[in-house]
Amino acid sequence: MAIDNSFIDLESLRITTDTPVGFELTGVKKKALIQLMGSRLWGRFNPNHWDPVYAAETGLDAPIQTGEMSTAYIAEMCVNHIGAAFFRNARMECKYIASILANEVIVTGGVVSNKTPKGNGMRFTLDVWADNVDGERKTVGTVEVDIDV
């Protein structure tokens, strides 16, 4: 599954109060780059996130990406679909269910699982996830966000 984010018309992706339950979000595709995994922002304090020798000594096949990185990929997808509302009265909860190894390619996804009237708008619930390109689920979560409330 190839996703070329440079050609996505973000306005056509926006979730509005008319968006139906079952609407599928267009994901983003990222590579777990060891250069980022070892940055001070993501995992520099723990060599399991950037040092292949140390990771092997601790029983890992390769350095593992921090959970915050897959959450950031999911958040990017949500911003593409929700815009500024993602930063107001929204809630995101993720669970990391499998390690993401250095150089794995990750694709996010999501679906509108519920919508409830709230004020003049809607409260949406999104089921979200991050998988590798082989379809192995790595991160799962839920996003709740108000649209036009």
C-alpha cells in the first residue's frame, strides 16, 4: 500500500458534521528512521531506541521506535482530517501493542466509529491505528473530537 502524501487534497479529507460513521481516514506513511529514533526529542536517553549493538544485547532484533513516534504519525493523520479542532477539546489515547523496529515502514489508519450530537455540532469517535507494511498492527487507539461545537 503506497501513500504519496504530497498529492493529498486536505480539504477533501476534512471531517464535517455530515461525515458518516464508517468513514475511513487516509493514513500517512512513515519510515522508522534510526536517525530520528536517536534524537533528543524521541529516545536519546535509552540506547534501545538508537544503538543496534545495545539493542541486540538486550534481545531485540533492532532498535525500537518510541511509542510517541507512532502516536505522532497518528496525530498527523488526524490533523489532516480534523484540522485545528484536533487541538481543542480533543482526546487521544493509544496503546502500543508491538515494537516498531528501525527501518520498518509504518502506515496509519482510522475510521469514524461513532458520532453524537453535541451543541451545534458533533462529537466524533475515531478508531485509529499504526501498522507496518506487512499489516502487523503496532499501535491502536481512540480519538474523540468535537466538530463545529
